[in-house]
Amino acid sequence: MTTSRLITAFTKRARSLPQIDPARDWLIVLIISTIALVGITVWNAWAFDVVASGGVIGSPAATTTPVFSQSSLDAIHAVFANRATEEEKYLSGVYSYADPSL
């Protein structure tokens, strides 16, 4: 069956549908929308209850051991300690600088 034959068959079938009834059509739309809204609300309430009680939606994540080096953590702590001492020098007045905007 060619594409043109499929299109003509579809248009003939679409034309032979019963007359449009706006009241019926809106009622169907409202019923479907209400069912969807209730379904979404129930799903969100269930998901909130599961997560609020400490559960996991779906399969729980695989636990892995953290990979880090103690020497790299010590280096990070040293950098922040150096920054804190430099900040203290600026605040205490050991360092002074000229403000170019004055």
C-alpha cells in the first residue's frame, strides 16, 4: 500500500466520523484531565512520603568507598591556613596598600 493510499484512506475515515459535539468533547477532555491530575497528585504524595521517610525511589545507589589521599587533604588544609594568616595580616595592618581610587 502506497503512502498516498494510506493518506486518502485516513482522510475518508476522518470525514465519516460522527458530527462534532462540543459538550461531549469538552466533557471527555475534562474527565481525562481530572484523571491525570489525580494520578499526578497521588504519585507526588507517594513519592514525598517515601523520600520523607528516608527511602529511595528506584534502585538504591551502589555504595562505594571514598577515594582520597590524606596528603592531598593536608595540602588543602595548608593552603587555607596560609590564606587565613595572610588575611589576618591585612586586617591587623601589617600589610598596607594605597587605594588607587583616592
